[in-house]
Amino acid sequence: MGLAENDDGAWVKKGVTTLQKGGSNSEDGDDDDDGDEVDRIVVGERTSISTVHSPYIASSSKPAAPMSHEPQLAQLEASIAELKDEDLRSLKHQVNNIITMAGVAIQDVQDEIKTTTDEFKVTSTELQAFVKQSCENITQTTKVIMDSNRALRPNVMPWVYWFNTSWRKLLRQYDINLGPPSPLGHNA
């Protein structure tokens, strides 16, 4: 549908209606007419014509552009740019939150490792003290038994030597330093 100027100089909208006979304003319902059907709407004060298209003329010059869509396109581009900026700000905010959360998680892991390492150091120190004390207790007990019963000395000496060297190898394997072994029968 388009607009056309009628004989009175008023702009009317082309549409589909039946032609009326004899200037009557009512529709007859006769479908016998072979004429074109036109709906005439007079453009009043409420309806405005936004653009009038000029016909294209075959010439080397460009016809005048009807209504340019540049303002609407510029407005759309501006709103798209605004949405992109908003999305970019939101994405940066999310990335910063993730980085902060990752930093906190890494710091928590470091703190947990430090705490666990400190606990291992304390446990290791206690274990080394226990091992050293156990070794000294066994050596002292062996000395006391050997001193009280001199007849056992030849039988116990090889066992004490084996135990002492095996025990020290075990301590060296776990980096527990007890100092040099003391000779049996002498108080250190």
C-alpha cells in the first residue's frame, strides 16, 4: 500500500475496496464491477507523511536519498558500544573476582602447607628425641645387665654390636644425628 494524491489535492492511502456507483458513500455489496478496488483515506491532521519517495530518473547523477537511516544506525551503534562497554566492565569485574578468589585459595594452601610443615618439624624433633632416648636406654640397660653378670658378656657383646650398628644405620637413613657411638662399658 502506498499514498497517492487524488483529484482534490488530498493525499489518500491506496487500499482494497469496491468502487461505488453513483457517488453513494455506502457499499453496495455488488461484486460485478471489473474496476480496481481502492480504499480512499484522506490524510488529516493526525496522520503525517514521513517521506515522499522521488522516482528514479535514468541519469548519471544519484537520486536524492529518501530519509537517511544514519541517525538510527548511529543510535544503534552507540547502544551496542554501550552494551559492549558494560559487558567488558562486567567481565573485568568477574575476572578480578576470580583472581582475588584464586589468590585467597593459594594463600590458604600456603598457610596450610606452612602449618603442616611446622607440625612435621615438631613431630620430627619429638621423634628424634624419642629415638635418641630409646637408644641410650637400650645401651644403658645392656651395660647394666653385662656389668651385673660377667658371664653373659661374651654372648651379649656381638648382639649389642649388631643392634648398635643396625640402629645407627636406621637413624642415618632418616637423618637423625645422635653423635658418635660410645664404646660399650664406658660412660659417656
